[in-house]
Amino acid sequence: MKVLVRDKRTNKEKWLPLEKAAELMRLAAEELEWAFEEFGQCECEDHVAVDQKW
């Protein structure tokens, strides 16, 4: 699964595999998947990840 990750500081966006996005956001992949199921996105201090379904 690929997710769109946006850097809040630079507004640059990248498509990353779920595991890489979770690592970048310092989360477990399961936590990221849960946030997508509940909210369609996940936000941390420096990044926002959006599920590809949105």
C-alpha cells in the first residue's frame, strides 16, 4: 500500500510505502493503518499522511 506523505515544513509531497511512511512518522504501521480507517489521514509533528483512497 502506498500513501501520500506531506512534509509540513516544506509542503513537499511523496508517495511512500506504508512501512516507510510509518517509520518517517515514528509510528507502527498498524497505528497508521488504524488512523486511515478512522480518519482517512494521520498527522504527526512534521508530516501528514493521507490514504490513497481519499
